[in-house]
Amino acid sequence: MQARKGFGGGDGYAAGFLYGLYQGWDMTECLEFGSAEASMMVRSNNCSDDLPDTETVRAFIEEEKKLYGEMVARG
């Protein structure tokens, strides 16, 4: 699926990254989660109405890793 709009990605990234930070996740997981949420947001038709829940973002990450492999360098 391709991007439908050029806005919403930054808000999605910030929401996902900060959510992970507040959950006490390590920095790499916060970055990955924020990036996944941003990707999902630019593919949607709306912004805040289409903000995915945690389980949906995690499923998206797993699906993408099956297709493309690990996207984030882990130390």
C-alpha cells in the first residue's frame, strides 16, 4: 500500500515514540514503534481518527519484518 497523504506521519511518530518512552521501553524499541506508527498514518485517510492501537502497530511491525527482515540495528 502506498502513502495517501503527506501529513500525519510526524504526529504518528511522536505518539508512538513517546508511548514507548512512557512505557519504559528501550530507545530502539521506541524508535521502531514510532516509525511503524508514522508509516501506518501516511497510508490512512485521516489522522487522529486512524491512530492505531498498540496491538495493531505490533502486528504491523511483525508483518513488515517477515517481508523485509529486521529494519532497526540492534546493539
